Amino acid sequence: MAADFAVGGSHSQLEERLMFVALAVILLLAWALGLGVFHVAGGLIHLLIILAVISVIVHFARGRSAV
């Protein structure tokens, strides 16, 4: 656990990064499931993929910030 702090910053920054990645994965899975199973709501499904991509871009764009 000490290596995480040395490399990735504080514990709250690590949790925030994990949250963004988890959110992106959940949205991508919801999009894939909706695209394959619920073809009726096609427009709303594509909004999910857009939200997932935006959250990944924000995650990587923020990078490592100083404490």
C-alpha cells in the first residue's frame, strides 16, 4: 500500500482515479448490454458511450495534480 502513495499520490487521489475508471467501465458495459439487448432505446444508449468516453478523457486529462 505504501508504494501506491509514493507513485500515485494521496489515498483520495487514488480513490478518485479508481472511481473514474469504474464509472467508465460501468457505462461501457451498460452501453454494450443496451446495444445488444435493448435495441429500442438506441439514441439513449449512444449517450452512455459518450459519457463513458468523456469520463475517461477527463480522467487522463487531469493527470497527476499537486496536493
